[in-house]
Amino acid sequence: MITPGMDEEKRQRIIEAGIEEFGKGYALASTNEIVRKAGVSKGLLFHYFGSKKNLFLEVFKEATVKLQERLLSSHEADQENMAGDIFHLLTRLALIKLRLFQDEPALYQFLATAIQDSPDEIRQELQVFIDSAAEYGIGRLLDGIELSDLRPDVDPVKAIKLIQLVMDGFQQDYLRRKDLASLDWDKEVAEFTEYMDILRKGLGRGQSEPT
């Protein structure tokens, strides 16, 4: 349980330090390093968060919400590109996310490590939060999106899930790379677009990619 009434500026310093330190993995992360980087006392950290586990879960929730809100705001701010079929929408969202990976590599390194390397009991709690956040995000993203470009014999729910699985796999591969800043962006975009085009040909009615 997190103590109510904590100083927000100190809390944010702890969260940012936690993102960096927990990027090493839960077991390797040191609360001594977190308080040093945040410039707070260890007693204050545990007064606010209670335990290393609680701190980790709060850092994960904060990072996930930050990612989701940046993704949604980037998407919704560009009204001209909100129209289009499900392939166009999800391709565009994935490319926005990949660009955000380059902007904040520490955030995405933390998220990737958290999901892959956390103890089983913690990973289960993370998954509950991920599922809840995904349900909320997909609801906002798919509001008003045209699904008629799918083949009539394709279940839209299963099609969306398949597309998301491909996106997630591509994202995890991307996050495993060590130096995000040095990646060839044009090459990454071309590769991802090619994968989505394969899905479009298999699931869609054969239209070309919206521009």
C-alpha cells in the first residue's frame, strides 16, 4: 500500500530512478541505487512504497500509463490519419510506438525487462494490469474504426488479436536490441510495414495500403 499525501516531486524522482534501475532486472535492482539517484532517504522510499515489490509495481504502472497516454495522444492529435481500415490504424500506432522507443530507451528497456525477467508472482500481477490497460486502450483506439475491409469469413476479434500478436512480437524483438538510437529507422519501418502487408493480404479484401 502506498502512503497517501506523498510529495509529488519526490515521488516522480523515485519513479524515474526506478525506471532506470529496474531496467537491470528486478533481482539485480538496488533500492540503495534508487534512493541515491532520486536524492531521497531510504526510509522515505519505504515510507512511501512499503517494499521493493510495491515500488516495482508502481513504477511499472506509471511507465505503462505513460506509454499508453503518449501513444493515444500522438494518435488522436493527428486527425488526418485517424481514418482508415484496421491495418492502417494498427500499422500507424506501431510505428508511433517504435518512434517513442527511440525517444525514451530507458522506459522501454524497463518495460521489456519487467515482463521478461520478473519473478512469477510479480509477473502475474503485471499481466493483470497489462490486460486492463490494453482493454481500455483498444476501446479508445477502435472507436469508429472501419472493419469492413476484413474478409467476410474472418472473425474481426480474432483478426485484431492476430495483428496485435505480430505487433507484440516485433516490439519485443525491437526492445531486445541494445542500442535503439543507432538503429536504421527507415529500415525498421520498411520491415514492419512488410509484415503488416502480409497480414493485409491474408486477412483483408486485397486493398492497397491507405496513404
